[in-house]
Amino acid sequence: METVWYNNYRYFLLLQHTPVYWIDPPQVPVKEYLFYYPSSSDPTQPGDPTGHFPVLSLIPGSYHYQPVVEEVQFIVPPGYNPAQFRSEDAIKASNYPIIPTGNYYVGGVL
């Protein structure tokens, strides 16, 4: 079971974390934002994970949902307010680095 945030609500998903490899990934993958502190050598690159629950751009049952999930790294400063980032809109509105990883997996179900 994995706990995630979606539009300021907490959900619990059954894990079905199967890696998927594509040459040409789908147009609208679900994004899973994973929280990282900045690297000590380069503040625009991920360092250690923060322990914050991931934030999903869509959940099962949402319009355009598909079971393919792309991992995205979100770099936050030490001392950030975790309650501030519980939706994709809040993440995108921030000025913090968002780094697509190109890693995809088949996601979970509610």
C-alpha cells in the first residue's frame, strides 16, 4: 500500500510497481512527483529524499487516467512546508526545480 496526495486529499493505492520501457512514451502519462532535498554539490539536482508522500497528477477514476506513471523529481529546500505541496497545481506554481526522469511504471489502484 502506498500513500499519495492528489488535489489536497490523501489516497491509499495498492502497489503494482512494474517498470515499463518505451522508445516513444504515451502523450498523457500520470505524473508522480517525488520530493528531494537539493544535492550539496548542485542545488538544481536531487539529493536525499524528504520522506514527503508522493503527489499524483491523476488517480484511478480521473478523466484521462491511465495506469502508466512517470516519476518526476521535485527539488525542495530544507525547511520547506510539506503542507504547501499536496497537489500538482501547487508544485507547478512553485519556483522549485521539477525534473522529469523518463522512468515509467504501471501504477496502483485505489
